[in-house]
Amino acid sequence: MSVLAKPLFNAKFAKSSAEVEYTAPNETRTIVDKFTATNTDSGALTLTVHLVPSGGAVATSNMILKAYSIAAGVTFDCTELKNQILNGGDFISIFASSADKVVIRASGREIS
């Protein structure tokens, strides 16, 4: 067994429609260690996160964070994602209420 600690995705702006930001590689389990979101706008914005099983689609049934409001200039440490496990093919999908205003980043461990 090997464990690789790594950024699941580097810092980037969230889009305003659901985007796949990370997919767990086949025959790998991924543990999310840290997920942050920073609102760079002058007003509050919301963030929605889904953990979608392999072969699935973004749906209410796999929503982990629903329209969470982040105040202007605030960095949110999303504990709802900490220690979540993704199996091979599972993915993280994210969107914000306004495109290119919320910076997101996640790190974790891939175990194969």
C-alpha cells in the first residue's frame, strides 16, 4: 500500500455552475484532509459542494455543503469535507453563487 499526500486541486476560482474539481483515480481511495474557500468579493457569496459516487451525477442526495454563505474577504475552513473518503471514480463537484470570486483549494491523501 502506498500513501501520497498531495493537493487534490490547486488554488483556483470556483465557477457559477457545477464543475468537477477532483476525481479519485481508479483503484485508489482518497481522504480529504483540508478544504478552504476564500471570498475575494465585496459582498457575501455562497458555495455548494457535492461528493458524487462513481458513475453518479450531481444531486441533492450527494450534497455535502448547500449554499453556504461566506462573508466578503473571509476564508472558510470547510470541516464538512475533512476526513471524507472517496473511492476510485468518485468526484468532488463545486460551484459558487458568482463565478471567479471564491478561491477554492483541497488537499488530501491518495491510498493505493
